[in-house]
Amino acid sequence: MTEALHPAARAGTGLRDAALHALSRAFDLVLPPVCPSCREPVAGGVGLCAHCWAKLSFIARPYCERLGIPFAHDLGRGALSARAIADPPAYGRARAVVRYDDIARVLVHALKYGDRLELAPTMGRWMAQAGSELLADADVLIPVPLHWRRLWTRRFNQAALLAQAVSQSCGLPVMHAALRRVRATPQQVGLARTERAANVQAAFRVPDQAKAMIRGKRVVLVDDVLTSGATVDTCARALFRGGARNVDVVVFACVVDATH
């Protein structure tokens, strides 16, 4: 069900991922996995402890139908936030599992920077549940790609790991080579909304050889965190130019603030 990776992306997969997994299993025998938040041993070896899990801010209705951000009050099904009305995204709908608060940040950073790859299956299962209505309408999953230089230094793409986990839950295929990051960009951390949009402008492209694969397809983009939406918005525009019929977004966490 999973499409072959572009040659430049293979550096972060294959034998290297297998070696990392084997090394992780070996360490587990000596040092049992701990909760990435409080460092307490984790029953079953995966994810958060029960205490920290209870602190996660899961997102449920009522929320904005387009952006998936929660409302303080129920405005009725199909209601849109002020931001979605004033500045609608290129993608159709977005869904997230949790608010990007302290505990969620620890989880994301543990996966992304701490090599806690065993977190991806649990996070992906939650994402499949949160985005079930989007996934039911979709044909394919596409992870937000890293530039090959960043992939080389990080060794894996966390969005690709999450997409694989979502795929395991919903059965949709993952197309790794359908979207390419053609321009290396500075990290988005610390940038304002307009700066984020400018930073990723023209950074993504559908390769010519992939256009036939996504033409007419209903796509769900997969990423770890939705902050301003600039990255997934740029990805969605590239996918539409490449022939996609529809683009939705599923992430693990989204930033929620008063301006939404």
C-alpha cells in the first residue's frame, strides 16, 4: 500500500530505520521506556503515562468546520471561525488530536528530536480517530516532506512516520514521492504568520512523474503540528496545481490562540 520513496529520501528509511528500531528494542530490554513528559516508566513501553495522558487537551466538537480549532461555545454544526471566514485556507478541512500545549509539545519533540520513534503508532492511531470523517472521503495520504538536507541530518521524516501509522489504522495508501520540498527553508519557529507564509512560498512541488498518480485524487496531508497553517496551505496549493481533486489535513496537534 506504500509507494516507493524518491531516491533522495531513502537516506532516512530502509536499513537505517531498521537499525534504529533494532537498537531501540535492544535498549528497551536494558532500560524500559519512560514517559517523555515526566520520565516515569511506561506500562507497555509506548506513549505517555496515565497521569500525563490525562493532561492532554483533546479536541472535540464544537470546532470550526474548516480549521478544526475548538470553539468555547457550540455555534452549531458547520460553523466557521472568524479566521476561516476572513482568510480561508487553500485546503478544505483540518483536524487535530490535541491542542499544542506543554504535554503535546513534549510528545512532538520526543518523536521529532528525541528519536522516540515508538510514539508514532500511538499518535497516528489518535490522528486516524480525530480525522476519521476526512479519511473516509480520501483516496491517499501524503506526508509533508522534508528537504533532503534536513532529512539527512534528522535521519527520518516524522510526518512520514505518522502517515504510516494513520495508514495502518485506516487502510489508505501513503504516497511519499507525490510531493517534494524543492527549496530548503529556515525553521518556522519564532516567525510571525506573514513571515511563515513567505518562508515556505514556492517551497513544494509535485514532480512531473507523480502528477498522473495524484490527478483526480482526494488527498489528506499529514503533519505533526499545525501552527499558522502556512506549510500545509502551500502544500495544498502545490497539490492542486499537480491535479489533486481535494486536499484535507490531519495533524497530531494544533496551536490554538485567541485570534482564531
